[in-house]
Amino acid sequence: MTADLTESAFLAVCRGERPTHVPVWFMRQAGRSLPEYREIRGPGSINHAIANPDLATEITLQPVRRYGVDAAILFSDIVTPVHAIGFGIDIKPGVGPVAEKPIRSAEDLSRLRVLDPDVDMPYVLETVRNLVTELDVPLIGFAGAPFTVASYLIEGGPSKNKALTKSMMLNEPALFAEILDRLADMAIASLTSQVQAGASAVQLFDSWAGCLSPHLYESHVLSASQKIFEAVASLGVPRIHFGINTGELLPLMRSAGADVVGVDWLVPLDVARARLGAESILQGNLDPVLCLAEVPQVEAEVRRIIASNDGNDRWIFNLGHGVLPETNPEVLERVVDVVHAEGHLAWA
Ligand code: CP3
């Protein structure tokens, strides 16, 4: 049975309606900080767990059960579609996505073929279909934004300063644009299939866009992300746009077209609203590193963020980035409780 989500606080905020309470969920809520995850995940690459719908379903449900969050996020990864088309990318534990043969020239483009989600990643869609029969909160589907995924494909793995990516952007702008365009089409196909299988909202992760100046973001990256938000608009589900270190990029990211904009901990919520307009819908912005502190200190920080929201009901509480593996789940349980009990008390 599919749950009735008409009362969902998360979806209400995404639609610009006043919810019953401030909704909360955590990026990377499904994963290594949970002992019940470590117990069932199995060894090796998480690609194995992602390709197993029963396991991926259970991992997605675990944080919803434990924390009582207002949304679930699909257990998958931003490089799953690229992996599924056989590009040659793995996710190494403790490292992240690693490409066997990074993109160095136009010849490598042949490995970045069109994604057919039903054929290439049927296990992801089976997980989504399983989840919507089990969940009583909305399921968030997601994709990696073209720039962030491209950075892994060009660098060959995680990288501090994205030197090869930025060099290609300047030296070979046509090749760079073609990579981003193909990744945009892949994200569109992936997000569309997730929504058709039952996801209630989508988030585009542009985690590393914040390494770009507004000029470079606008001239080399914005249009590919814009293409995605335009294409998925007709699916009729809320669209969230996320990045970190993006304080200076917020207006440009908003112009990409999402309904909800992620804010990291470097930008107070009221400052973000001054940049984006009071009517903008924000998601954020507790520093995940602070969740390693003791419960009373974290609670005080949550209350400070509630105050910085300045009584605005267009807000989804989240971390500014993903849950760190060493986080004590009891801290996140308390964060949910405080947001649910106190988040709406200051509403204007
Ligand atoms: O709980 C969730 O948010 C849902 C699932 C999810 C994963 N990755 C599972 C995962 C989501 C939404 C992602 C997104 C993702 N993956 C991003 C964007 C968000 C962000 O954090 O900026 C990025 C950049 C990646 C790429 C990636 N995958 C990295 C950098 C890592 C960490 C590597 C490590 O082990 O330190 C991964 C692996 C990964 N993806 C894990 C999980 C639960 C941890 C790995 C494990 O169990 O081996």
C-alpha cells in the first residue's frame, strides 16, 4: 500500500505551504554512522549493496525508523548511473568514486553513452518501487549534478583543487561542455525514472560547485544544471539544489530553477534569504562536524539556527553537508526532537 502523503510537512514546505512543523532529514542519513547499516552492508564496494534492492530498501528505511525524519533518501550514489553504463568507476571505501580510465580526450567520450534506466539500473527502480510501498514519508530521489560528477570522471577520483577539471574547462571548453551535457541527459533520465517509479521529490547534488567563482560557474556549469531542472519540472515533484561553499553562488544556483536551495553552515539562513529573497525555500544548515560535540552543545546550536531562521516557515532543517561516519546516532535523534518540538514556535 502506498502511503497518503498529503499531510507531509516536507512536501508542504517544498510547495510553499505552511507545514504542521519544521521538517527535518539528513543528507547521508543512510550509511556508516548507523550500526545497523554496518551490520548488513557487507564488504567491498557499496555498488553491491546498491544493486541489491532488498538490501538497499532496508538501508533506506533504517534512518527513517531510528530518527523519525520527515523524508527518506534513496540509498544509491551520484556515480551509480555512470557505473551502470559501464564507464568504469568504482566507489572505494574510505576514498570515494575512482575511475579506472579518467576522461582525458574526446575519445573517452564513447564510454559516456546514453543511460537507459530500465535496462542499465533496473535494481535502482526496483528499490524505489519497494520503498514507496513501505514508507509513510516522501522518498527523495537524486542525481549528481554534471559538474560534480564530471570532476570525478576527469580527475579520476576525489581531488582537492579540481586542477584537471578546471584546466579542461579553460583549455577545451567544447569537450568540457559536451561532458556536462551528456551528464545532464543522464541525470534527467535517472531522475525521471526515479519519479516514475514513485519518488516524491528530487535533489541535485552539486557538492563541489563551490570551488568555482561565480564567473566560471555561470559561463561553464549553470546551463547544464538548468537543463536538468527544466526537464524534470514537468514531472510535478519538488526540486532541490544542493552544494557546499556556495554562499557566493546562491543567486546563480537559484537561477538554475530549483524550488528549494540548499544552504551550508557558512551562510546564516537570514543572510541566505537576504541574497535570495524572503519567499525562497531553504534547506540547511547545521555543520555536520558540530554533530560530533556533546548533546547539549549540539542542541544549543540547533536552537541558534532556529533563531537565525527568523520565524520563516519556508525552511527544511538539514545538515549543511552529509552525516559524518563517526557521528553518534543519539545526537541526531536529539536534533530531530528539538527541531520538531521547537522549530515552528518562532513562526511569524
Ligand atoms: O544517505 C544518503 O544520503 C543516501 C545515499 C547517498 C550516498 N551517496 C551513499 C553513500 C547519497 C545521496 C550519496 C551522494 C554522494 N555520493 C555525493 C553527494 C553528497 C555529498 O556528500 O557531497 C557524493 C560527492 C558522493 C560520492 C561518494 N560516495 C563519496 C565522496 C563517498 C565517501 C567515500 C568514503 O567511504 O569515505 C561515497 C561512498 C558512499 N556513498 C557511502 C554511502 C553511504 C559510504 C560508503 C560505504 O558504506 O562504503
